[in-house]
Amino acid sequence: MWGSVILLVVGLVVLALAADQFVLGASRLAHQMNVPTVVMGALILGFGTSAPEFVVSTWAARQGEVNLGLGNIVGSNVANLTLVLGVAAFIRPIAVPAGTLRRGFLSLGGVLIFAALAQNDVTTGQGLVLLAVFVMSMVLMVRLRTGEETPLPIIPESKRSLSPWLRAGAGLLGTMAAAQVVVGASTDLIETLNLSGGFVGFSMVALGTSLPELVTVGAAARRNETGLILGNLLGSNLFNSLAVGAGLFLAGPGTLSDVFMQTRGVLAMVAVAALALLLMATGRMVGRREGAILLVAYFGVLAYLGFNAAVA
């Protein structure tokens, strides 16, 4: 057990360092390419920080653990728009431009489509539908007109500074590798404590695969890159619901036996997505008050679904 604890601590340290470099590289890339940072967040951070969810859920489905993969997607989406966004709001209040709000509705739409398909048996056809919707959603995510301006990099580049592509790429790889170490160590600890696989899927695995979002968003908040924060979370939830959902359905067609997670768990995911969008639209600002509401929602949902998943 102590070996898992050491791996967990080391993984978290590497994760924090890699995510910070990832944010800096992505910010400079957005500046050089003259695109809004919220778009960069959706495309690069959304994909990169959701890679652990994709790997874990697809692998679980291939091993016949479709319920574990479903719990990972539900838990990750819940954590993104409650725990992660709430923590970011406490670090620095987040303004919500009109374009970002439209992307929020697009993200909610992806969550609703996944929720509807998850009520049935997992089939290859549904996986293809999710994949097609994902491609269309990402095109819309980029093409939506916004009023954000691309900010200058927070830290000036020097002649000896790493290339933004190299910095972002190395940060992405480090974040993904460290996330896998954290997830593996967390899972070992839970299994050592004789907890059920369902609880591991929703709580520890989902929380572990959401750590890249948490650390990356925290770094972005410290650097005042609020466009990266919202772009990352909205893009990540689109990726989780559609791309990770497609991987889950394509890798492991079959029957979902965890009816509680399939119904009430998925419903809680939709409710959290709607709550976060409502808070974004109210006053166009996610401040500490909204952050407190999101954190309370996270721990409430975690206690409710986690307990029932463990019992199941």
C-alpha cells in the first residue's frame, strides 16, 4: 500500500509541473496563431486533458467492464463542471463572454445526446452516431463567433525559451503519463481497501482522470487565462460525452447492468451540466459564490452516487 501512496504523490507533483507548462505553451500558441484562447482550450486542452478518460473507458469496455467505463464518463463530467470549475472560480472569478456561453449550450447538447443513448444497450451503431456528432460539434465549437481577444503571453519569451509547440507537447505528454500513474495508484489503494469496482469507477477513477483538468485549470486561473479555463472544461465535457462515449460503445457493445448509474447517475450528470450553464448565464460571471454552489453540488452528488455505486 505504501508503494501506491508514493506513486500517487509523485504522480501529482509531475502532473502539476507538466500541466503548468502545457497551459503556458497553449497560451503562446493561441497568441502566435491569432485565435481566441477559448478555442485553443477547447481543441488542445479539451482533447489532451480528456485523454485519460478515453484510455480508461475504452480499456474497461474491451475488458467487459462497460459499467466501469460509464461511471468514469459520468463521474468525470460531474467533476469537471463542479469541482474543477468551482476551484477555478475561488482562485480567480471567471468572466463568461457571449461566445463562450454559446459553446456552453453546445456542450450541454453533447451531454444530453450521450445521456439519451446511455439509457439503452451499448451498440456499435450508437458509437458511430456519437462519433459523427462529436466531429460536427467540434467544427461548430471552432466556428462559433466570439468577442474574445487573444491576450499576450503572460511570461515573455526569450531567445532560449522552448518552442511553444515543444512546451505544449511535452506538457501534454507529461500530463497524460502522470495522470495514468495517479489513476493506477489510486485504483490500487481502493482495491487494497476492498471497495467495489463500481465505486472505483465513479469516484477514484473519475476523480483521477479529471486531475489533469483540475491542475491545468488551476494553472490557467493563476495566469489569468480565463478563456483557457472555460474552453478546456466545455471542450473536455464534449470530448467525454461524445468521443469517449463513442470509444466506450465501439469497444464494448453489450448490456449495461448498473441500472442505477445508467439512470440516476446519468440524470445527475445532466443536472450538473444544466446548473453550471445557468450559473454561467447569470451575470455572465462565475465568482466565488457560484464556485461555492458548484463545490457543494459536487460533494453532494459524489456522496449520493458514490454510496449507491459502492452498495451496488
